[in-house]
Amino acid sequence: MGEVLTGSHFVHGDWACAEGAIAAGCRFYAAYPITPATEIAERLAQRLPRVGGKFVQFEDELGAIASVIGASYAGQKAMTATSGPGISLMLENIGLAVMTEAPCVIVNVMRGGPSTGQPTAGAQGDVMQCRWGTHGDTEIIALAPQSVQEMFDLTIHAFNLSERYRTPVFLMADANIGHLYESLKIPETDGIDIVDRRKPTIAKGEYKPFSTGEDLVPPMACFGDGYHFYATGLTHDERGYPDMSVEAQDRLVRRLCDKIRRDAARIEMVEEHFTDDCDVLVVAYGITARSALSAVKLAREQGVKAGLLRLITLWPFPDARIEELTRRCVGVVVAEMNYGQLVREVERAAMRRVEFVPKLGENPHLPEEILAAIERAGK
């Protein structure tokens, strides 16, 4: 138990997320217990000390995310996990992580809301909160797993993206996936691609902590590396010193956004089924995509050429691919476990109204419910 696990396991999604974090190199985890993400904390409380890591349960979510940012600046790969109400409390410091470019992973195992809502019921109601919750101009990376295996794989990918772009990255898992039991295969460590943050190579006296090259991502010196630097949530110059000028705000915010916007095509991930000849396109993610694929197969058995675009990356949103696919479709269907969130993004990208299939409560869509929408859209 003191090493990164390998081999085959029959586990739930939260367990897989915890092991994915360890495999990615996470050695600091801070959180406050909350259903349905607590099992991630429980697993890491057992495992992290055995691999040389630290687990800390804080008094609230504010302290948890603040410590994650501090651990990141101390050189650790760091993570927290919570659900919608916890994210609401973390949002101010998530903005701080964006501004100070502190790589970290934030797992949101989504449950029904608003407010306390349904603590044990799955939902997909936080995808707009994730994108627009913190104030100011920001770009966010968010991934949506649809299986226990992807809870492991995408947790690693989230860490890799956070290190590559020096930004917080969200893993948006509905509770149905977090608590789902399935087979998980963990490869040997040499079979896992790991990205570590780029360190400065410049002489210490010449180091500017927020000076960048063409990729717009500055190398990151950490506390104790011997470099002099200043980190603040205020608008700052390349030295990290506060600068309230118009020029500094324009330069900094454009860079923070453009380092992700300019690489969006590289970041975006989708999975496609039967999209080469589809007349009706279904767009879904997370647990909903599993039912959507069954519905698409049923439709094709009945002679309706349906296809599925599964969103793995929720943000950046794959506008170009959706525009391309919907241009030649008769109808478009969006299924979500909410009352209308990413459906608006699909409509914007497709520049048309779509057939929306909302679902509220813990039970995911039945394939027959999505099939009925495919039939309506096909007309």
C-alpha cells in the first residue's frame, strides 16, 4: 500500500480519482468533508502518508483551497475535492490561483442544488459555476469523466494540464460517476505520461517570475528554490509587483486568457460515435453520455442516422467542432442533468435552436427518453 498501485481493481469513481492523483504525483491534499466527494478524502487520508504525501482536513473549504495554493507554490502537486456548495466557498481563492498562476486540481463531484439541495443525488448543474463563478476575465479548463476508468485517467490529465498551463483545472464528475463501481486498470508507472512544471533556468539575479516566452506560460520557481519573487492577487508586472496601470491590466489579463485560448484546439477533447453520416447529432457528457450512446444505437437500428458528440473537455468549449457537425444535421439534441446549461453553448455554436432533454433528480436519463428527442429532432 506504500506505492502507486497497478493492475486491475473493482472500485468506485472517487477511489479511482484518488489513485489517479497519486499516480500523477499529487502529494498534498486538503479538503473539508462533503457528500458525494468525501470518499476521495477518505482514500487519500489513508494513502498519501504511505507515499510521502500530506493529507489535511481543514475547518472549511476556504482554508482547504488556500492551503492548496500555498502547497503549489511550495513545489507540490496539490488537489482538493468538494461539491457545489464547497465550490461556492472556494471561488474567491480559485480566482487567486488563476491570478498567481498556481497549478492545482479541483474536483467537483456534482450533486443536486441550489443551496444544500440533494447531497446524495447526482447532477450536472455546476458547469456554468465552474466557468463563470470567479469574477473578472478568466479562462478555465474543465474535464468531464464518464466512467471509473476516466476518473483515474482524467485526474492525471487534469494535473498535466495544470502543470503545463500553470492554472487551476477542474474535474467535473457527477455523483453518479463518483459513486459508480466498475473495473479500473492502472498501468505501470512507466506507462503513464506525466507532465511536471517547467522551472526557470535563468540566473537568479535576472529572474522575473511572470516573464514568458511565446507560449505565454512563465517558468515557475517555488518557495525555497532560491529565487526572489513576489506573488499577489493584485494586477502585477513581470516581477510580480503590483501595477495599477491600464497597460499592466491589459497585458496581464490578455496573457492569462490567451495562454489557454490560443491552445484551445490542443486542449479540447471529444469522443465521437457515428458522426460521419449523422442527420441528428446528440451532445452529452458525463453519466448522461452513456445513456445517449445507447439511444443513438437504438435510433440507428430504427433507421434514424443519429450520432453522438461526447464532451470530455467542457471548457474550453469545442465551438468549431460543434459548428462543423451541426451545419449538416437536420436536428440537434442536448441531454443534461440540469435545467439548461451547456445547451446554451451548443445553441450559440450551432447558431440554431436544439431539442433539449433536461433531467432533474438523481436518476440519469433513460435511453428511451433521449431516443424520443432524437425522433422529434429528426422530423
